[in-house]
Amino acid sequence: MSLRMAASSSLATSRLSSFANPAEFETKATMTEAERAMIIGELKTRRDVMLCDLCFRDLPDTCADSLSLELTNDRSLCSACTIMDSKPEAFTEPFCDFLRENPTVFHAVDYFKTKATSLGYKELPAREDWAGKIEAGGKYFVTRNGSSTIAFTVGKAYKPGNGVAMIAGHIDALTAKVKPVSKKSTTAGYVQLGVAQYAGALNETWWDRDLSIGGRVIVRDELGKTTSKLVKLDWPIARIPTLAPHFGVGMMGQNNKETQAVPIIGLDGPSPGSVDSKPAEPLGPAGAFVSTQPPKLVRLISKELGIKDYSQIVNWELELFDLQPATVGGMDKEFIFAGRIDDKICSWAAFHGLLASDQKDDDGTIKLVALFDDEEIGSLLRQGAKGNFLPSVIERTVESLCGEEKTFGPGIIGQTYANSFLVSADVTHAVNPNFLSRYLEDHAPRLNVGICICNDSNGHMTTDSVSTAILTRVCELSGCTPQVFQIRNDSRSGGTVGPSISSALGVRSADAGMPQLSMHSIRATCGSLDPGLGVKFFKGFLDKWEQVDAEWQ
């Protein structure tokens, strides 16, 4: 039975009873734990929210009154408590929602920005002076190119030269990007779209999938101001059709990706349900961007953004994505079936681990999560891990925190990096029951168990004996179960952002991530508890790193 009505009558008394001075409730500026849990777990958008009395009393009136909730005496059933206690099951649906709603790297960064801002993080514009804008106890984030972001908190007891507990992952995924000139001649009555594979996309798993389109659009308004707008269509507009086996043509890896993997997006001429009945004529003069794109697609994107003058679209970065939503599956709902798990699962979990991390008075480190673009193609661009984004943010932050008390320079930066540690967070290979012979014995990660510490003797991973001992100790202190993985000698290891970052900064580092099946497929599988297990580990690392590091002094 709902206790909301019964609780309302005694709301003032129950809320104020938690304060020695009742007037303190009205002036309390910091966000409460319950309010933070509401935002982290996205409980405001969910039904059947259940709160214990303590969390209910902690909520501001405006937050509590907007919810349909029940009260419980059992703290283990409290929705807010399960978030702040990092109970794995509390993060399954929020992660699936994230995958459904943020199909491109640009949408993912916008999601992280919105989430951080709602929790009191302040944006640091890269083009502005940061002097005097960063302080101990503060929370901040920075973005680059709209496709990479770094968020961090500064410990209340931080002193210049102290270390950074950092986690780095990537939020780009295999995709097919619209070409600069994507308009193609009509073929046999089909309208097709010119796309280019990003990393290993357009592989066999992309055939016969329901593909939609999204990304960012560069718009110049009538006043001459240029802005970037996000767009995504909520229905499939594209498909790459296979050829029936009757024709005697193999479809598994034997096809030309330029000529035989071209998506169809419509039929030539007007048809029922089309956005207009006009012939497919260019929408701008020769040389205009919109004249290089399929006219119907331009009209669709313009309609989604409310643009009436097509010439305002000066460019775009659009990509195809699998529209089938992330969902839980299995007889006991022990799986998540979804696209773009690599490496959204580690990046999302790391970011939420930061949001849920402790903020104690004696914290002396910077806790940081860096999420990069372009890992799948080598990390070489400025928004990639091999760019100067991460060292620039760290060094500018330390410079701002030095103030007048300590001289900023190579010495303080060298000391900072020497006291720091990096977790390079990327997915790894869960054991596949149909291919057990391809795995080393005792190196077969399972789903819904926990973080996997990854090794590679040829330097594709950063893990060594010291960093393994450190992460194992973090797991011990955080109640996490570590697993290990190394690939066989007759297979090749993939790469991560770890080696490039650790070599550039000189920081201690280990590679660790959540296991998944069907890596590099358009549709993959992880455990339904794995997003939450990731949050638990990454929060544990950020909260326990200073203690573990002190054990090595």
C-alpha cells in the first residue's frame, strides 16, 4: 500500500527531525545523498520508486512531490540506498536506457554533460582561463569536439603534487558514417546512401539490420551564428540487404564493402508516407552542402530540427546505428542484449562510479574519469587518447590549484604523475561456450562475476605485477571479485587507450574491464549485473586508491 499520502501530513516533522537546528534544513546548500541517488539512478523518470524514511526525509520538497513512491522500513528495498550502496541490480535498467537513448558518441557526451551538471559539476570551457576557477572540494568537467569528455573532483584535502586516481575509456563504437558526398545515383529504383565504415563496421553482422541515423548537424542561423545540434531518427530508414543463397554468392566476408554493402534508404519518387511528394531534386545550388546529400534525407533532418531554410545546414556528421533497443534477456533475465556495449559499458560504469564516489574531508587526491573518441581507429585525433586532452586538463588543473602557495612547473607535474594511477577501462572477451578451445585455461571470464584484469605480454595492455596487486587490493577492500584474461599465443590481442596514456604521462597503470560476448558485432551480450558490477569496482578504485597507494609507501 502506498504511504505517500500518510507521509505527507507528517512531512515537515519527519524532515526537520534529522537536523539539530530545524532552520538548517531551509539553508542547507549541499546536495543530499538521497537527491544524488535520484539523479544517478535516474529514479525521477521511473515508476515504483521505493524509499526508506531516512532517504525520504533527505529529499527536497520539490523532488519528493514529483515522485510516485512508496515508503519502506527495509533499507535493502530502498531505491536510493541501492544506488549509493552500488548494488549491481540497481544499474541494469539505467544502463539499458542510456544505450537506447544515446546512439552516437555526440549523444553520449551530451548525456554525461547533463548528468554531471545536474549533480553540481561545473563546466570548464577549454578556451577560457581556469585561474582561480578550481578549488579543493570542487567538481568539474571539460569536453573536446563534442565527442570526448573528462570529469573530475578535487579532494577537500588536496595539495599540489598529490596524485590523480584516473579511469580512461572510450565512447566511440563501430559504425558507418555518412560520406561528405552521400547522394548516389538511383539504382534499379532504389535510393541509396553513401557511407564509409568506421573501424570494423559494415561487417557481416550489419546486413539485414534495422538501421537509423543520427549525429550532429552544423547550422548557421539567419543572424550568422553557427551552432551544433544533435539529431536522431526514431525509426529505421536504412538497410543493407543480403542476397539469397539461390544465387550462389557467399555472404560471409566475401563482399565488396564499397559496392555491395550500400544501404537502401527509400524508393525513387513519391511514395505513401513520404515527407513530401516532390521529385528528388537538389535542395541548394551547386557546391552547397545540402546539394551533396539525398534531398529526402535533408528534408527529414531539417524537419527533426525545425529548420525551414535548408541552406542553414552547412555540414553534418551523421552515422548509421542499429535501432533495436537494448534489452534484458535469458530465462532469469541474466543477460543484456544490445548494440554499442563496447565500450559504453565501462565508460558509463566509470562515470557513474565517479558520480557516486565518496566526498570525505580527508580526501587528498583528484578523482578523474576520461572518456575518449576515436579509440577504435587508433586514438590519433585530438579528441583521442593520444592527443593532449588528458595531460592538458590535468596540468591546467594543477596549475590553477597551485595558486600563490606553490610554484607551478615541471617539478610539480612530475610529482603529480608519479603519485597517480590509471585504470585503462575497456571491454574484454567473455568465455564463449561454443569455442572453449580458443581460450587459455583459467583465463575465461564469465558474465555477472566482476571486473576482469587484462594482460598482454607484447605491450597491448599496461598491466604488470605491481598494478595487478593494486587492483586486486582495491577489489578486496571494495567487495569485488576480480577475474583475469590473457589471449592465447596463437591469437592476437586488441589494444586499449592504456599504453598511449601511461607512456605519455609516465603513470602506473593497469587494464581492466567488463567481459562481453560478440565483440565487434553490431549486437553484443553482457551480463545484466555487469554495468552495476562495473560501477561498484570503479567507485571502489576512486574511493580506495589513496588508501591502497599509502600501503606502498
